[in-house]
Amino acid sequence: MKNNSNEDIRRNWISQQLRDLTDGARLLDAGAGEQQYRKYCTHLEYVSQDFSQYKPEELKSGLQMEKWDYGKIDIVSDITSIPQPDASFDAILCTEVLEHVPDPVKALNELARLLKSGGKLIVTAPFCSMTHFAPYHFSTGFNRFFYEHHLGRLNFTIESISSNGNYFDYVGQELRRTDHIAINYAGQKPTWLEYQALKIVRKMTDRFAKAGKKSEELLTLGLHVTAVKK
């Protein structure tokens, strides 16, 4: 993954998409969470939305944040029922949200309703993910065919679908989690010899990842999507 983490690659991609939006455009950050992308939107009319119910201490299951602060959310609502008129926004950002929605298709329907004709939808979500933000984790991820089917149905033209990493990047990421997962879910750490073996295998997956022969068609960390409402 070019020495960048999954999160770094996604953040860089999203920040560039936001910078490219026209000055003064009205942007909805749907499922904004801690509003980490607000800082890239000083040239936009930024509106945050979230259901604002996640509490890290609520359920000690899966991967949880140590702490979480929504800040001041502009619109507190369910993402499938956002109290704004039709065609209210020039652009909509929805990043790492759909896997946390019980009905992601209904969420896309609502985002399509809110977007103006000619407006831009910017979406990221995992292709495959471990349980995180429980109990608000309902899908492990989405394939490109999910977006092609539903965005096509909703009268969008897809501009781009790009992969964040490939099969070997994904395997390498999970190998790097081994110590943490083993300690927390097996009650032990790899032996010295096993750790050396892990290092060798990680170097192998890094080499294969850089070779790049479309293994992202099988498995990737996530997909980055841009689409325009007709």
C-alpha cells in the first residue's frame, strides 16, 4: 500500500475530492461522526449529520474507539430520514458509514433524494471489515456491483470506483494485527520463531501487493466511489 495505511490513503483521497468541489457548494457530511473532514471544507457550506448515538463504553465487543466526541452536529437524525427538502445539497460525503446502517440501500435512497441534479456523491466503505463500533455494525462491506446496481437504479452516473489496496494489502494488514488479536482473543503472543515467520510472510505480501495483478477484484480493504446525479 505504498507505505501508507488504509486510513491515510482514504483520508488523502477524500480530502482531494472535497478540495475539488466548487467554492460555496452546499455539502452534506452524512454520518459525519467526529467531523474529521470539516477542516477540508472551509470553502464550502458544510452541514454535518449523524444519529449521534455511538458510545464506546456501551458494549465491549469487537473493535471500539477509546473515546468519541461528535462535537456539534448540525442535523441529528437517522440517515434514512434526514429532515431536509429534496435536492438540498450540491454534494454529499458519506464515508465509512454504510456498514453501520441496518438498511444501507434505504440510506442511498435518501442521499439520492437530497442531492441536486448534477450534484456529486462521494462514498467510501469497506470491502471487508472486522466488527467495529458495535452494536452499530451491520455489514462487513460492499462490492463494486452493489454500487453499480443501486447507484444506477437511483439515476446516478458513476465517475469512478477505485480500490484501497488489494488482496495482498488486506492479508498484510491482518498479519500486522496478529499480536493485538492474539493477546486479546487467544490470551497469548506469538513465539519468537512465529514472530520471525510473520515478518517473512509480511514482506512476501508487501512484495506481491506492489506487483499488482488485479487481485483487488478478489478482495480489497475498501472502495472509493464518486457519482453524479443525473
